[in-house]
Amino acid sequence: MRIVDKPWGHETIWAETDKYAGKLLTINAGHKLSRQYHEFKEETIYVLEGRLVLETGHAPHQTLILEAGSTYHVKPGHIHRFAAPSEGCTLIEVSTPELEDVVRLEDEYDRS
């Protein structure tokens, strides 16, 4: 298990094999991840605590509010952004193992 600090919170990687990965994502209140897609990685998230604002697609973006207990599946090529604008939230993510497969389209923390 390892913790990876991020400008929006942190990831706790609790499973990492050549076939799958498991993470806890803790998003701090008022923060959001980059607008992104994955070329190969496929993931499913489960909102463990708090409320997640999920933006999907090209502009105009569709916005979904996911409460604790909700799930969402992200296929390769699907544009998405996770945010916790009013309170922090914790997500469980299970995915294929390509953890570095992130194509950022927009990022508030100037990461490329």
C-alpha cells in the first residue's frame, strides 16, 4: 500500500497487480481533478463518503451529482472530471493497471 499526494487531495493505492489496481481517492473540499481521459485504462468508481460532482464529455459538459453509494464506469476515451466543491469526498476506484495513462485536457494545477 502507498499514498500518493496530489494537489487536490491524495490517493491510497491499496492494490496494484499486472491485471488490476485499487485506489481510494480523497478529494479535498473545493478541489477538482483534471479534465481527462484514458487511452487504455478502464475504471469504475464508488462514492464511499461525501458528494461527487462528475463532469463528462465535451463542452457543453454534462454534470452529474453522485451521492455516497453511487457508482460510475469510465471507459477508455471517455472525458471526465471529478470534483468536491462544497465538501470533501472519498471514492473507491478499481481499474485496469495503467495508472499513468492520463491525458489531461484542462488542469487547475498546471500539470501537463
